[in-house]
Amino acid sequence: MEEHIGLIIVIAIIVLPIIWLIVTYNNFVKLKYLCSNAWSQIDTELKRRYDLIPNLIEVVRGYAKYERDVLQTVTEARAKAVASTGSPASQANDENGLIFSLRQLFGVVEKYPDLKASQQFLKLQSELVNTEDRIQAARRFYNGNVRDFNTMIQSFPSNLIAGVFGFASQEFFEIEDTSIRNVPAVSFDK
């Protein structure tokens, strides 16, 4: 009987760490795929934004013929953001440039009351705001998965498995808050 208890203890000492290793490795793989999936959701929403911007520029161009520099800046910032395929940090940098140029564009819109009232412009602006909200939701989902993945990589004893199998920390996708969603202040005082 004592032999069986000793054998069970020896098997437990060997099997339990192996089970822990397998479970921990599988958790790393799952979190890595969740991060990849979440990043693809961000990418999808960014592409949606990139597709809306040329339409918005064309509507503004029709009204604001003299604002060529601002329209050019938005076009260049969009092209740079579309071409950005680097790390989340470098893409976030390009997104910040695009957001800044869109802020300038909406500043130009303030000079043209007819444009602000245009149904086509209002629809595009609404779609852009909706897309920005979707980007923020996808960004939060991605960053949450990255946080969980990075925490597991840095926590003991799972950090041992991460080191052995080469799991590396992921970058967060952090962009500025977009003020383009804010409704501009309207004053009727003269």
C-alpha cells in the first residue's frame, strides 16, 4: 500500500508540472491570437475611416475652394496613415497626425455655414464619428488583451514559460483623444 502512495506522489510530482506547462503554454497561445484578432479589428475600422475621408474632402472641396492647404494636409496625413504598417506605436503616431489634420478640416468647416448644413456633409461627419467610436472600442479591446498577455509574460511562474518559448510583450495602441467628436460651441451672442 505504501508503494502505491509513493508511486502516486512521484507521478503527481512529474505529471502536475507537465499539465501546468501545457495549460500555461496554451493560455499564451490563446492570448496571442486574441491580440492578433483584436488588432485586425482595429485595422478594419481604420480602413473604414480611410475610405470615408476622401468623400469628406470632396464635399468640403466643393464649398471651401480656397482652403487648399488644409485639404492637402488631410490627404497627405491619410496617405501616411494608410501606408503605416509598422508597430502599434508607429501606427498610433501616424493616426495622431491624421486626427490633427481632421481637426483642422473641421475648423475650416466652421467658416462655411452652408457646408455645415449640407446633408451630405452631415451624413459623412456622422459616419466618421461612428467610425471613431468603433475604433476606440476596438482599441480598448486590443489593449485589454495586450494587458492580459503582458501581465502573464511578466508574472511568475508563467514568465519562465514565456522565456523558454519566446513569447514577447506586445505594444499597446495608444492614440490621442479625438476632439473631432465634440460638437462645436455655438454662440448666438454678437
